[in-house]
Amino acid sequence: MGINNIVDEECWDLDDIFLEHNYSDSTVFDCIVYYLAGYIAKRLIRKTKCVQCINGLKNLNTTKFGTLAELVIAKSRGYLTHPDSNLFNILKSLEHSFNKFADELNVFDKTCEDFFKNNVHITFPCVDHRTSMLTDITVYYLVMRMRQYSYIENQNNKKLNKTKKKLSKLVNT
Ligand SMILES: [Zn+2]
């Protein structure tokens, strides 16, 4: 699974979402993160067969769509994925960290440090894949977000793999 696959995802109209909505509004913030969490969930579910991991990514109670789900419904064009609430909270917190450093050159490293420092007790329901899942969630999300700030263009896979290794150490501590 290459980082490029995430970046090159077709039917990806996140840029439009950010253009169309007032991001500083907290409801909009929640909606966007909810949408992104659903997107991340969809990507990660595709590469695992572990039922516990899937349960930790996807909201299986699909009858309970809240207002946050509206953006997902509006934007997903039938590719509906509702994130698990734990995943949603993880990404909300990650997004807050990202916002602190979005304009800085070391945005990836600084965001990760800040995020793991402020979220020492992050949980994931699957004990076997906790570290790799949390690493993937973090890397996928940040790669996606950095792309919007155009920082990703000069990154290459090698550098990201290096950071990914560093990250899994952070998750373990
Ligand atoms: Zn698992």
C-alpha cells in the first residue's frame, strides 16, 4: 500500500469541501473531520481482514446517523462509510494538533509529537494491531491533510517510510 495511492485517490473532492465551508465553525470542523474519518476508515478496512480492527474503524450501527453524518451523505455519492466514534475522536484531536503546525515546515513531525504527547492513552479495540493501526491512521490522515497545504508535493515515499518507523516508536511508548 503506497502513500501515492492515497494521494491519487479519484473521486476525492476534499479541496471543494474546504472551499465551500467555513472551517472555523466548530460544527463544520466536526463535520469535516467526521467525513475524513469515514474516508480513512474506508481505506484501512480495505487492507485488513481482522474483524476487531474493522469494528474499531467503522460505525456498524448504521441506523443512527447524526447531523455530523450529513456531509458524509452529501459528499460520498454512495460510498458511505461512517467512522467509529473512537476513530472520530482520535482524528479530531489529530486535526487540532495539525492546525497548530500547519504552516510550519516540519508539520508532520511536530503534529505527531504534539498529538502523542497530548493523547497518551489513545485506545484502539484490536490489541494485536493497535500499534500498526494507530500508526496507519496517523500517517494516512496527515499525508492527506498535508497534501492540502501542498507540502506533500516534495515528499517522497522514502522519507515517509522513515517517518512511519519513527512514528511507530512513538505509539509504543
Ligand atoms: Zn486487528
